[in-house]
Amino acid sequence: MKKKLFTLSMLLILAFVLGACNSETSGSEQETHEIIMTHELPESFFKHEYMEQFKELVEERSDGRLEVTIHPSGQLYTDGEAVQNLGTGSVHMVWPVSVHLEALADEYGVVNLPFSLEDETVLQDQQYREELTGLLDSFVEDNGIKILGLMRTAEGIILTNDREINDMQDLSGLKIRSVGGHVANELLGAYGATAVSMPATEITTSLSQGVIDGVNTSPDGWIDVVGSAASHGFVVPEMQIFTYSLAADKQWFESLPDDLQQIIQETLDELIVDQWEESIEMDKQFLEEVSNDFGEVVRVPEDEVAAWREKAKTVHESFEEKHPDAMKKFNEIRD
């Protein structure tokens, strides 16, 4: 009789323990995880639209276990501030222009080198995208940041007010407001120009008054920031492809359940390709709009790009001298 009672007691205890475990597992599977995202642009910009797409997709695919809150227009942080605050718990994801990451890891500038990215390769080669993301992630992981991919900002363009640029000699001696970062500054220097740092709010006045001779920016920057203060635009195909780095709080991301990490990564992988293609088309539309309204655009013919590549080698050599290992790994990915 005692043996039967002991056996019955053990079975009841086992059932209780299993039930508690199942309850805990079920609770873990249903737990909601918040994603706080921020950016400094108005909601009308396409980066915000892609964040909204990301929000809709991950919330749907996770059956509500992921809840995304987006703070636009610098309401929470500017992009630079958000990068600095990853790891504090106040923000989980931010998509800054990649130059912001150079401030944390000089090696990150490899992705900003002239002619470092090619639209066709990025769009068609998933392995290349994954390996490039992994390399960039390795530069900033010690800062508590996880890089989940790259999106395309725009192709760079140099704007001037009253002088037309047609070749390298026309850049010599010009003072040009830079997009920032040592790589972009060295690129302007390679062609004989002087890089100038200046807030975006001062660009129009400075260009009109001759304080600066030109602005290195993007096609949408011409429309939204510079406007008719610049009448000439100059583009060297694929010399500068600006990107957003999709950055997350590393500890937060890796603490998520594996299936939620997968949902986030796979969703971003899908959006990256769509966004990259749309960005190329938007560049064309912006430049067409400017050409119709107030500006003229000179685009270097493909058979002349090689000379610009050759001149830009000095920027690559300077970077390689400082960061040989990063440059070697980057070249291996490209090859």
C-alpha cells in the first residue's frame, strides 16, 4: 500500500513539474518583445516608409510577439546619438548613414571607399551581401552593435552654383562641403578639392555667398536641402554609393528567441533588395526633376570612369596602410 502511495505521489509531482515547464515554455513563446526604432528624418522620407514596412511585416510574421515603435524626426535621438545609445536600452535599432559608424571604428570606412560598391553586385549576389554585412559587423561588435545589413541611400553628386564641372581639373582648388568621414574627405582631396565641414542648415547661404564652391550630397539632397542655390550637378558613376547601416543593440538582439531573430533578419534581407532597386530609380527621378526645373547634370561617360578610378587609388592605398587586414578581407569579398 505504501509503495502504491509513493508511486502515485511521484506521478503527481512529475505531472506538476511537466505542467509547469510546459506553461513556462508557452509563456516564453507568447512573450512580447518591443523594438524601439528612431531616425532623424521627416516621415515623408523613404527611410521612414521602409521602417513602417519593417514594422508591419515583423509584427505580422511574429503573430504580435514583436511590437515596433518608430520615433521619426529626431523625436527620440538623431541618428548619431542613437548609435551612441545602442546598449542603453533606450533604443534597439537605428539605420544611420554608414559614415556614422566610422566614428566608432575607423575600419568601417571601407564601405565608404570610392568605387567600393556596385549596384549590380549588391542586387544579384546574396552571398556577397551576407559576407559584407559580416565584415562590417566584426568592426563594431565590441561596441555592442550588431550590423544586420546595408540599404542604399543614394549615389553621390557634386553640386556647384555658377561653374560647370566636366572633368577632374575643374574640381581642383574648390572648397566643397563634404558628407563627412575621413574617406569622403580624402576622396575630394584626391581630385584637388578641399573638404569643408558644415551643418546642412548653412549650405544654401554659404553656397550663394561663395563661402563654399560646391556641395557633395545626394540627388534628393539637391531638391530638399540645396535647391536652386546650385545649378550644376556632376556625377561619376558608382564612385560614391552612400549607404544606411542597419544597426541593432547586439545584446538585445541576441537575447531574443532564435525564431524572432530569424524573422527580423529575413525581413530585412527582403527589404534591402527592394529598397536598393527603388533607391536607384529615385536617383533618376530626382535628377530628372531637377533638370526640368532649374539644374543641369553632367554624368561622366562609362569609357572615362577608369581614369577617375585610377586617381581614387590613393584613397584606397591610404586606407590600406592604416587598416591592411580590413582592406584584405574586403578585397577577398569583392573578388
